[in-house]
Amino acid sequence: MSPQKITDTEILRQLAEQNIEKVKIAVTDLDGVLRGKMISYEKFCSIIEKGFGFCNVIFGWDAADAAYDNVQYTGWHTGYPDATAIIDLQSFRQVPWENDTPFFLADFRDGGGKDLAICPRSLLKKIISEADSAGYAPFAAQEFEWFNLVDNTSELYATKFRETHPITPGMFGYSLQRAAGRSSYFNDLFDQLKRFGVPLEGLHTETGPGVYEAAITYSEALEAADRAVLFKAGVKQIAQLHGILATFMAKYSESLPGCSGHVHQSLWTADKKQNLFFDKKRSSGISTLMESYMAGQLYCMPYILPMFAPTVNSYKRLVEGAWAPTTLTWAIDNRTTALRALPGSSSSTRLETRVVGSDSNPYLAIAGCLAAGLYGIKNKLKLKTAATVGNGYADTKNGILPANLWEATQQMKQSALPAELFGNDFVAHFTATREWEWRQFSKVVTDWELKRYLEII
């Protein structure tokens, strides 16, 4: 369970007593990239109540800062005005690798003072509110795999990102030897992230050169997403200090396994004392409520997949035999299915949604998992098929996942279900940004095309 947080008043008093000179504030864009600025302590005090202006281009450009030409919310047609961002004092942290600089997250309001429909953090808060209204307290945790490369940024730009060098060679998962080879970095990740308010349950090497995996400690859903966002940003910053480039691309190399961002989740009673996914009276240990939750995810997944797999690269991870699912399947403790049910004790029983990649925006990934699960409960959905036994890639009777970002985005855009779950404004804006992403990819002449066609055709 999440630790007891101090009150807003205590946070402000603590800052006042520390003679703070500056504060870092940040928001996330639709791709989950942390964007922010440093402000003076005096400026911070002046915006605590009323919020502050943050250029709304944050939702009008892609991960490379190229402006969308196909969205209504903002663009050249609006002049890119400021949107109002509100600091969440409960997100308070101090950045240990920046002399304990105070740090806060913010989210956005629209012109009427309501949560901005297209803000990822606000969307998750909306879905959590729906869970609260139904009497459920959602808990979650995300785990990530990522590649660690020697930081040769100048060389990468010069060679079109082809000259990469992992920090360690070979396929050596769960290796104490490989971790010891970069022990200062490895230990800094564990220790510094904990001081940053992102505690890890575990950290180890994964199979593949320079690959690590970390499991973030379970917490309430919004805190879980905050931790996941700050984990990715924190890892990149700590890595940079060690001369390392950390990448959360879903598929860094065609010849190596991809990188996951699995979401673990469970629903508890409103008082947070009982895990509603656990039923000791059933032989499986899984409650009927958890079964409906899983049925909801399997039903919704083809229509919300871009929230779990948001980039062109995401779908190169979702291929057969690469430790990522391709079929709409569920099973008990099976790593080849889309959903991995993990029954155990009253405190540990949970669902692991394995479709989610490490390149996902944690706010959208957790919102998607939770909304789909709640849909299943609300509509009393039943699992259509029995638990998969053995190879989930071969179990196609319940369907397969969309094969690429364009196909997935069209299913999301054309179905009425996503709008029911997340609202028309979010779906229209988000799918437009994914169509833009596909367009940017489609017009590029790749190395593969040159090698295949230049001489022969």
C-alpha cells in the first residue's frame, strides 16, 4: 500500500523552512515525455493557488517537436496560446542528483476550469474517479525493460543513429556479473530513484546486451503512473551522469527481444483493506469480479491498443516468439498471453497486462487498463474462452492484435467504444496524433529500402 502522504500545508511549510531558491515543475505530453521548467521560489509561491500558463503546444507537437497539422485543439490556427496548468502539491519530490531541488508535477485545465480532456494525467484521474464512484480503489505498478548504451550522442547524429554500443555484451539475463560491471550506475538507479520517491521492488539485467529490468513498487493508480513517468525520466538523467544513453524504445534491434512496460493492477475496497481480485473460496483464487475485469480488457483491447502501443516501433515488439503477446488471450502465470493472471494471497493477487510496451505513456497505459477492466465489470462480461494452456501465440480463437499503428489507430478511431470510455475530445485528438506519427514514418525512405531496391530494381 502507498505510504501516508504529508498534507499540502506541511509540504509548503517544509519548503519555506529550507530557504528554497528554485523549484522544478513538469508536465507530460501525449507521448509521455516529461516537459518542464525551473522557476524561482517566489514565482512558485505566486502560482500555487491559481496555476500558471504553459504553452499549449505541449499537445500540439510530436516527440520530435514537429507541429501537428491535423488536430483541432491547437496549431497555427489558434496561435499556440497558454493553457492553465495546476501544480499537484501531493506530487512533491526532491531530485537527489540535482542537489535535492524541489520537484512537482502539474496537469491542465480547460478555459472553463475543468480538467483538460486531452491531458494524459487528467484522463487517468477521470478514470480513477469512475472507479471510486463504483466503490473501488485501483492499485497499479508498471515494470520496465530498457537498453543501456554508451552515450555517443554526437556520433549517433552523424551516423543516423546506427552506431550504438551497449554498455555490456552478450545475452545475460539475471546476471550479477554484468550488474557488477556497472555497479555505480546500477546502485545509483536503485538508491537515487528511491530518494526521488520512485521505490523499486527489484532491479536486474535482462536477456540482451546492456538490458536492465526494474519493477516499481505497487501504489495507488495515480501515484503508480507518476512513479512510472518519473522513473523513465529519472533513469535517463541518472544514466546521462554515468555516460550512458538509456532508451525505452519498444524494439531497439530486430535481432533482440523488445522492451516491455507491463502494467500490474488490482482493485481494492474503498477502505483499501480488501483485494477484490482474490477469492479464497474459488480453486483458482481469482474472483468473478477479476474475471469480468479481464474480460473487459480482452474485449476493449483491439480498440484502445494505441494507448498501450503508441509508436510505429511498438508493433515490431508485438511479434510471435519475442516475449510479447500477439493474441487476445489470458492465462494463469503464462508469459505468452496478453493477460497474465497472478493469483496468490489476499495481498498479492493481481493482473499483469503484458501488451504494454516500455515506450508507452504510463498515464494512458494505466488509464486504458483500468477503463477497460471497469467496462467489463459494469457490463458483467464473462471470459469467452478458458485460460490458455501452453503457447499463447498459437491460441487465436479469441482473435489477434492489430498488426501496426495505422491499423490499430483506425480501429480506435472508428469504434464507438473508446469515446464511451475516454470521451470524444480525447479520442479525436489522440488518434489524430497517431495518424500523424504513421504519416511521418510512411514518407521516410529507410535503410532497408535502399539496401533492397537501390541496385536491383
